Amino acid sequence: MVRKQTIYIQGMHCASCELLIEKYIIAQKWVTSVEASIQDSKVDIYFEGKEELDISLLNKEFEQMGYTFSKKRKNTKEPPLFHIEDGTLTVNREKFGKIFKTGLIIAIAIVIFIIVDRLQLGKYINVNGGFSLGAYFTLGIVAGISSCAALVGGMLLSMSKQWNDMYIGQSQKQKSIPHTMFHIGRIVSFALLGGVLGLIGKSVTFNNPTISAIFIILISIVMLILALQMLEVKWAQRLRFSMPKSFTKTVSNENKFAGRFMPFVMGAVTFFVPCGFTLIAQGIALTSGSFLIGSLVMLFFALGTFLPLLGISVAGIKMNEKPKSTALFNQIAGILIFFFVFYNINGQLNVLGLPSLNDIKVQPNQGQQDETQKQDSNEDQTLNLTARGFQYIPNGSTTLKAGIETTLIVDNQGIQGCGVYMSGRGLFDGYITLKPGQNTIKFTPKKGTYKITCSMGMVSPILITVQ
């Protein structure tokens, strides 16, 4: 006869706690099924026989992890951060310390990212002066701690929790399996597809700004939902991308290999994520005309990005060792992913020519925005820009007349990062690869307001008004 035993638990922090406790109990003799609940802070055990599970054994087994098991429900209500009693304000120092520590880590991470992004370290790397594997390796490192960190790093960060749930209770070696597969998939795909670029001389990446922007926004939305799950937002839990418990138990079985190739596929697909630095490396591989050179360019670039991404993997594995540190990791990662998501989406709104946060900073160019371009005798009008550092600088009016052939002249004086690939959705098709010196593009504008920015939308956009 199947009997039921309910045990109450203190110290549960997230869904991973449920999986960890269930995994241990289901392995016990006579236990037929088990269901742990973080909402109710309890575990229901269904077993055959007369003897119930010894609670003292559970407390001994999970002592280092911070769980406490008991037959009766204890008061688990967490005291508030601030409490006023008899006119006296009392601060929960322990809770305040946790919030301060979490906020400090998040603030430091965001500040470092912004500083690195603003420094534009790519300008110190010469990838146009010949074939230098060291230059492509260094370019990869810079990419991994700047713009690519917001995309690929954000993807890896958001998947850390999912992979931790799949390998809950396993050793660090087992937990590292999905991370290892992800990195191997990334390096292998970059090497092979880089060779393909060099061999066929044809880009296999997105060259359509609209498709690229929608692709990145969709990835960002998935990342946002995963971040909300990390922060234990209830409605987001109903939209779970994580696998059912039955599947995670199967995957974490050391005797099986089911499902372990998915991280490999995810890593391989990142070759098609249009990060600005990745586009630069792909462009070099494309023009190499050689399978070997194209492969080596992308391989060393991927190895460069591997180092910063490895740091994310190590942090994810180390901080998921114990329930309390897992909860801390989920909070930090969830908020950081929020930052990356809005950073990415804001850039793609620029690419699509839609309102974004950058519009707040956009000012008329020295009072010239109200002046329409003057036409010459051939009914031609020009738009002059200077590309330098990580910005496009208008030289003259940015107001055009509709229906008149326009010559866009871009003087590239050392543009960096994704700025090498100029996007102007609605004005011209695809990305324009800016070569050193003057670049000339012809187009005929229609009435409306447009934005000229880089392929990732991270260069502050230039507003173009067509009357």
C-alpha cells in the first residue's frame, strides 16, 4: 500500500532546490514518487512499506547546503527590510547586507561593461595590415568583453540556470558538460564556417538590417523571460523554457547522453548572431579567398571570445554549488540580463528606425536641421558624414528633399567596431561596409524620418529628415 509523508523544509531558495531534494529522495528505497514545492516549503513523499523516511538523515545529508527538515511547519516568514515599532525604525542588517552586496556586484559589472564599451579598444587592433592571427585573437577578446558580451554573453548567462537545473546534484565535472559543449560548438562552427566563407567568397550571415534586428529582438525577448524566471516572477514561471523534471532527471543520468548536444547546437548558431566585431572577422574571412585562412581567422577570433565567455561559465558553475549562492547568482544574472536585453533592443530600434533612448540625446546639428539641402543644376543633392572613432558626424544639413537622387559621402577616418557596417533602413538596402577614405552611396529618398547607425544600432544615430 502506497503511503504519503509530508516533510517541511527551511532554506529553499529557487526551483533548483526542488530538483535537488527530489533527486536525493527518489533514490531512497521504497520511495515511489516525490514532489517538492518551494511555494509551500515542503516535500510530499509517496512510499511503500511501514517505515517513513528518517528526517535526521535528511538533515545530515543536506546540512552543508543549508536545508532544515522537520515534521511541523515552522514560521518561515522573512522579516521586512525596514520595521517601525513605537516610533523606532529598525533595519534588518542581514537582509540589507544581501541587497547591498547584490547591488554592488551588479553596479560594478555594468560600469565595467560601459567603460569597456566606451573605450572602443578595437581601435588599437590593426586587422587590415595583413594576416595576423594574434590580431584576430585580440579582436575576439575585445568583442567578448564589449558588444558581443551583451548578446552571446547574455545568452550564456541566461542558460546557466537551465543547465544547472538539468545537472542538479551532480559534480562540477558533470555541471560543466553543457558549458563545454556550448564552447566547443562555437569554436568548431567558427572554424568550419569561416573556411566556407573564404572558400565560396559569399557571406552566409544576415545582410538584411530588418531581419537581423528582428532576430536579435526575438533572442532578447527569450533572454528577458529567462531572466524573469531567475528572479522567480510567478507569471514568467508559466512560460518556462526549462525542461520538465522528468527530462532533466533523464539528462542528468550519467549513463545516458540524451539532450546534451543542444548546448553544442546553441554554440554553433552564435556564428550567425550579427555582432559588430563578428561581422568584421567574417568580412576578413570572406575576402581571404582561402578555406585555410578564412578558417584560421574565425578560429582565432572564436578563441579570443572564449576567454571572457569562459569566465561567465566558471562563475555560473561555482555560484550554483549551494542553494544560497544559487539564489544570489540568479538575482545577479537576472538583473544583468535585463540590462543586456534593453541594451540590445534599444540598438535594434535604432536599426529599424524606430524611437529609442538615443533620441533623447539627439539634437539638431548646429541649427542646420531646418535647412533643406540645396540642389545643383543636375537636381542632385549630397549628404556628407564623417565616420571616426565610434560615431558618425554630419557635415552640413541632414534634411533632404524627397524624390531626388542623393549622394551619401562618408569619410571614414577610422571608424571602429560595428560602425564599419553602416545601416540606413529605408534609405538604402543592406549594410554598407565602410572602407578607409571616402565612400560614396547613391539613393533616392522618400518622405519620412530615418536613422543612420551601425549594424548593431550602437553608434548614436544620425536623424535624416526627408521632406
